[in-house]
Amino acid sequence: MEPDLNTQTVEESLTKSKRSCQQYEVVVKPTQWSIIYSSEYNIGFCGLEKLHPFDSGKWGKIFEFLKVAGMLREDTVVEPMEATEEDLLLVHSNKYLRSLKLANIVEGMNEWSINVAGITEVPPVALLPNFIVQKKVLRPFRFQTSGTIMGGKLAIERGWAINIGGGFHHCSANRGGGFCAYADITLSIQYAFQIFNISKAMIIDLDAHQGNGHERDFMDDNKVYILDIFNRDIYPHDGFAKRAIKRKVEIGCFTDNEKYLKLVERHVEGALNEFTPDLVVYNAGTDILEGDPLGLLSITAEGIIQRDEIVFTKCRSRNIPIVMVTSGGYLRETARIVANSILNLRHKSLISCTEAEQAGLIEPDDFDHFGTPI
């Protein structure tokens, strides 16, 4: 794949005057966890979401599992606002954002959603009026994107944050794809650069797929270090984007726990020894799970939980702020696994919020650290 042509680059967009960000203006109470979620994250439109293997209600299921475990409830989770066009324009070009609204490439169909159909990989979406697609598909993506922006802020202020959604790592400033319509990782980092004046950031991308979107955005940017461990044999095969990866670890289909976790341990440690960031964005895709039809790896549920623990331990022990986003995962059981991993991080004291714990209505001791009633 070649670089995008005749489009506004991230660097060009950043020459504009500094923007405020509405997500940074949200007041977070001491009794709220640094965990971000909105019911607006979930996608549903006329049953068409069933044509894609992605579980479009995954995010709500994660939240419900954490509620049942007694960790969260509606008033102890941070709820983001919808990202506005002004928020998105820090990174995205006007041309790209317009392409999500109208597509003039097919004569007589300029009110339909051709570009969004390609991004979501659901062809019938092209036949839906764009106002429906905006409400049912892109609006949830905008809420999740703002959650990742908010996550960067909370991580810097509190040391850690988790966005139950986000992780749209195939979207760059000028191109969407792979069920990713907005470049939330790039946006989170660029807002941290602009508003918090951080000097360096790291992306640890452990989704099964190469994170070609943020890689294209941070090409030749020495302020951003990218570690990407991915299956070389699956989408997106973006050779150009690979040039941006500072520590590239390509693995093959059906890699198992033993090999994978050793690689994660070695390369996260190595990356943090080479580069000391002011913020880590951790793309924690669960499509590495054995049986996932798109990830094609053989990592168990326990292996995913161990992976997340490794990453948090290495960042938290160095006092490096970390925000985790949940990214890909194409099996129905992934929601439970993500929830169990968050509960494990809490059990291991890698994440905490004493005020939120004391505000709880359900005694945490009624459940084990995987959320199962005792």
C-alpha cells in the first residue's frame, strides 16, 4: 500500500490554532473509576450489524459483567460526550469527514453511505440513507472516540484509565477501514501533546492485526514509539505503515500462550527500556483468542488476562500513565474475558479507586476476582 495522496496530513492539521476539547472539560468525581463507558457505544441498525462478525454489543456486555461483579455502576463510571466535528478536526481532514457524510463517487447516489459501507465491511450499509448511518453507526463510534480522548486525560491525571470501547487502529487521519471510522488513538495522543504538553508517547498494540492507522499517522514522528505484535498472515498487510513501527514483532497463525506471552514480556520490557513515554496507549484487542475467525491465533482466555497484567505491571511499576482501549475481538465470549481481565487488574491492585469502592452498593467480597459469585 502507498501513502495517502492529496489529503491533509496530521502535521498540517496541527498547524491550526490550538483547540480546546470538550472531553477535557468533563468533571470526573473522586467516586468515579477511571473507566469510561456509555450505553451509546453499542451499535444496532435493522439487523445489518449481524452481517459483520464483530459483536456490536460487546461494550455493553463488558459493562454489565463489571456491574454484576460489584465493581461498577452507572454513577461510578465516567460517561463521555459525543466527539464533535471540531474535536475530530484536530487530526482528521475535512475531506475525510465529508466522505463519511456524502459520497459523490457514484452518480445519483450522493446521499448514500458508500464510504461507511467500505469501512464497516457491511455492503448493504451503502443502500441506507446517511442520516440513519450517522445515528446508528457513526454516532456510537464518535462516543467511543471521545472515550479514548478522555482516557488519555484521566491516565495522565490518575496514572491509568480504561476505555471500554475504542481502539480503532485501522483508521488514519485520511482513511478508515477494518470497522474503524475515527482515529481515536491518534486523537488521544495529539490532544495530550497539545493540552498537557507531554513530550513523548508510546503505543503498545497487541491486537491480532497490524495497527496501520496510527502507524500512518505517526510516520517519521520520533515523539511516538510504536510496539506492534501482530499476525503477519492477516489483514491489513500494510507494508508502507510498517515503516513507522519502532519495535515490530510479526507472528504466525495459531501462535500459542507460551510463545506469545514470552514475546509480550520481552518486547514490552525492551520498548520501555529504549523509550520512556509520558503516556502509553495500550490497544488490548481480544481477537488473539483461540477460535477467533479473523485473528487466527491460539491464545486462551487466561493468556489474555496474563497479557494485560504484564503490560499494566510494567507501566505502573515505572509510574508511566497508561490508557487501555479494547479494540478487536470477534467471538461472543470476548466481553466476559475483557471484564475478567479488568477485574484481575483490580485484584492485583494495578488499578484502584478507593472512593469508588467505598461508594459501592455491592460488597466486592461477594465475588471472586473473575466476577463469579462465591
